[in-house]
Amino acid sequence: MMIDKYRDIGLKLTPQRIAILDYLEGNKDHPSADEIYKAISKRFPTMSFATVYNTLSTLREKGAVLELTIDPAKKRYDPETSRHNHLICVTCKKVVDIPVDFALELPSGARHGFTVMSNHVEFYGLCPACKKQ
Amino acid sequence: MMIDKYRDIGLKLTPQRIAILDYLEGNKDHPSADEIYKAISKRFPTMSFATVYNTLSTLREKGAVLELTIDPAKKRYDPETSRHNHLICVTCKKVVDIPVDFALELPSGARHGFTVMSNHVEFYGLCPACKKQ
DNA sequence: GTACGTGCAAAGGTTTTGCATTACA
DNA sequence: TGTAATGCAAAACCTTTGCACGTAC
């Protein structure tokens, strides 16, 4: 489980961090830092914003979560760190994983001298709930 | 030119808006609102932030600029509104246009009931300047 | 015991808003 | 002239930071 992954990285396992890891484990909602904070502080009232941000920042540095730049209003976090893409509702910003790998290659003429390392595809659309309105 | 496009939309052409349109015309830098403000206020000292944001917001609603959610720190704006993709330097956040259309299709099994409208590919890499360091 | 994490509050950066004034059409 | 944009300042958000205290190891 995720807690083992964290211990293997060699970081201190505090109750707050365990709560965050527990919340993220298998989470498919791509939550924001605020959502994570709100969810955990129900059961953990002394938890502070700074701890959430610190922990997310550490997890990102260790490659244990992805920081998604998908929603202009705030960063969102994804515990699924294997290569995948996303489908985003333009109305409610719901995000779902797309486990398909498109194996995109950039023609060398389009690389502008960059060393290309990776890519990410965002699909935009309307989710079932938003279509009804 | 862009000013004509703007007039055709039926909006008032103020000197401030003309300055913004002029700055964006053919601009390949994907500037942030702050960069637009700074560039224009050199020659137009009374220009306010609110006017830049109001104008960009109006242009976006009319489809005359794209708001890019590419840089976690701030929104960036792109006057090139035809379908294209982007290559981003992970170090300095330089963004260049990729005029290639990859014609990606999402397998229906991966659509989660969404109506898919469009997509956008982000390539990540190191630009020539950042590679040297 | 010590290095590192936590909590609190304040600050930083971007974007939005309210309202009186100004100016395009 | 009337409607809509501008300018200014304050506020709203999200995120980061400094520092004293607490705790995992």
C-alpha cells in the first residue's frame, strides 16, 4: 500500500501524513489541496493547511503523487503516478483517468531544439451530470 | 487583422483594447496577464490591471484568445485560436506552438459517458537555453 | 537527543469585484 | 445621450513562508 511506499522513501510517518496517504490511496477524484484538507480535518481537527501543502510537496518531489495543472483555479493531485491521460468536464471540472497511452511522437521539425521528455493529453467534454442541464 | 475581428464582434474599440490587441497580434510568447499589463503600461501609463483582465475575459468569451492552463503559477494567453498543441520547457516555462493535429480518438469504452468535444496535447521537455545549464 | 514535521499566522502572488468616472458610438 | 469600459482600491483565493513547539526515529 501507499504507506509502505512512503516508508521506503525514508520519510517520517506522522499521523497527519498517514491520514493524507490514506485519503489519497486509490482516490480517483483528483482532489485539490483544499479538498484534502477539508476531508481530513473532519477527523483530525488540528491539521493545518501548511501540513497538507508540505506533505503534498514532499510526495510530489518523491514522485508519489502528480500535481495536475488542469484546473485554472487550483492545483489538483493524482495518486496514480503511472503514465496516463485525462478527460475533463468543461463545466464542473470533474476529471477522470484515461489509461490509454497514445505513444505520440513529435516530428523533429517541430521540436524547436527541445529535448522532449514526456507528454500529457487532455480531452475536454461534458460529463453525464452536466449534459442534463 | 485582429482589430477588425474585434470590431466585427461588435464591441467598443477603446485605446486600451487596441493596445492589448496590438500586443497580442502575432505574439508567440503565450504571455500572462501581468506580462501584457507590464508591456502595455510602458506606453500607456494609466492602464489598469482590471482593464487587462476585463479585456482578456471578453476576448476569451468571444473566442478571440485562448486561456492556457499550462503554467501552475498563472494563466497564459494565446492569440492563436486554431486547433494546435504546445511544447513546454519544464524549467523556464517557455511555451511554443505545435501546429500538428494528432487526430486523437478516445475509445468509447474510455469515455465514461462524456460527450468529448476537443483535446489538447502538452509535450514537456527542456528548451535549448535551459539545456545549457 | 536530534533532525524533521507540525501548527499558527502572516505574507505573497494572481485574479476578481464594486463603484464612481470617463468615453465610445 | 446612453450604454459600456476604465481606473482605483480593496478583497478573495490559492499557496508559501517563518518560527516556535512537538514528535518520530
